[in-house]
Amino acid sequence: AELTANMFKYADKSKNISYSFDETEDRLIISIKNNIATRIERSADGGKGLIATSETFRLLNKAGNINEEAINTDIESNGVFITTVVLSKAIFEPSL
């Protein structure tokens, strides 16, 4: 939910916003691509939501034997902002 909320807060809604889903043998990967709005309203919540979400996902991934950052961000040369979420498939197994 935090990722979608951030997209609506910070994305330039006049340009394309895309979600893509991929998987490897042990990971589910979600990528969100959008342009950043030129005017962003400052939020009163302190901007800690994505950090908290990342930490939660990192701990879940650790339980699923993946020890890497769960949420990564990057900016392409054309200015497109990319958020990538990596989740261990093991966390969706009934045994955890």
C-alpha cells in the first residue's frame, strides 16, 4: 500500500506509470516506473513510510533466506524513477 500511496503522491500523473511483475526461482519482483512530479507537496507524516516498509520486507525476506535490500530505487537517464521490490517466494509458503 505504501508503494502505491507514494506513486500517487510523487508521480507526474500526466505521464505513464507502470507496474511490472517478474519472478526467479526464489524471488518475486515488482517494479514500478514513473516520472517524478515537478511540484511535490511535503507530507506531514515525515516521509518514513517507504523506509518502514523496506525494513518489514527485509525482515520477511531474511526469514525466507534472502539477505538483500527488499526495496531499491533508481533513476534512469531519461528521468524515469524506478522502485523495485524483491520478495522471497519462501515467505508465501505455509511452513513459515
